[in-house]
Amino acid sequence: MLLTLLAVSLATSPEFSFAFSNGDGTQLLALEPLTAPSELNRVACDGRVLDVKYVREQPAGAKDTGRQTARNFAQVKGSLFTPVKGTLPVETVCLLGTTKAFSKRTLEAVTPRDDERCDASTEALMVGLEKRKLAQCSATGALKAGRMTFAKYEVEKDSALAIVVLLPNTGTPAVRRFPAKWEKDSPSCWRADDGCEFDSTNYRVAFVMRGPAGLELFARWAGPEGENVELLRVTGSELKVIASSSRYWAPE
């Protein structure tokens, strides 16, 4: 099985884990890494939190394809959860936590933007952040605290770089950097089989949380072979990854 993301390791936060939903939003399967599944009782997929309950450990099925998708859901080995009431968004990655963890935070949905081109002042800011020539700059989301912006820079020798930036209404921009090694005709740079292109529409912040540690962002990153999920925390001028996981979905 090929990695869905090049050169990244899984990280875990003691307060949160990740899970993906099935085809009708009635079940969740946790993604690794995971500790103490029976203690996890709440979930957020967008800007709202629902109660869930741990059901059991689901064994791998005889027809398991190795894909963590709705189609293969009943065959995947993992910790199984169900919503206490209502349903979840279908076949999407969500954030699992405890009542205590979510009670310390307020959630806010992020409104997707249609990747309109940045205005001149934002482009100038993106150039200043990395001291490199821009290849692309676009708005990707709006939230109460500010706006999400994507920038990709021109390749310098074998250095490729894309960034995702939280531009706050006030204060310092916070940056998540995606450096990569560029090679001519290479099939992969940031993700397996990405053709050395970083598509801004594939990296989306679904919601944000404000709590004791400040602002935290829940982001999904889709690729040809799978989806990565990250929990980011604003730490000065950095969007620091404090937890991450991934699921594999290459064509079945």
C-alpha cells in the first residue's frame, strides 16, 4: 500500500482522535492512533458537536479491500461508534473527543470560498511571508476570526513550496508550510501520485475551535490515494500540527 502523504508521521493529541463515517452517517470507525476508545463520547464533523457512544471493536472482514471507505466500511478493522441521536455527514472524517474536551471549546463552521484570486495586498503579503515569487494565491475560507488563504510559489531549483495561511482580522498571520522536493516529470511531490501539483481545493479547514490553548483548526487534505486529516493550533506565526491521521481510498 502506498503512503497517502509523503514524509509525514502520525501524531496524536491526548484530547482528540479521528474517525470516518459510513455511507448513511449512522456509524463511525476510528482511525489510528487511538487510545481509550470507550472514553470518547462526542464528535464534530463540521461546526456542530454530537454525542456518540462506543459500540465495540470491529474485526477485519474476509472481504476487506484495505480501503477506509463507506463501501468497505463493514470490513474495516477498528473501534466502532454510533451517534446517540441523529446522523452524521456521510463518508467524511470527523474529530472524536470527550465531553470535557469539547466543553472547554466553542466551535465555528468555516464558509468555503470559491478560490477567487487574492487581491493585490494579499498577494504582496504572501510574497513577504516567504520572500519568493508567487505562482498562485487564492482565498479558500471565511470565518469570524479572519480568512483562510492558499499560496503556491514558483519552484526554486528543486524546492517547491505551498502554504495555508490564517489571516486574522487583527494580529499576526499563522502559516502551515508544505515544502517538497521537485523533480522534473516526477509523479509525486506532496502526495503520492499528485503529479507535483498542490490543488488548493483539496485542502480545506472544516471548522475551528476556540479554547484554553487558543484557536485550533480542523483540516482535511484529499489526495489521489487517500485523505489526511490534521488538527492545527495557532502558535504565534505558525499553524502547528498537534494531531494527524489518514485514511486510504485508492480506487477499489
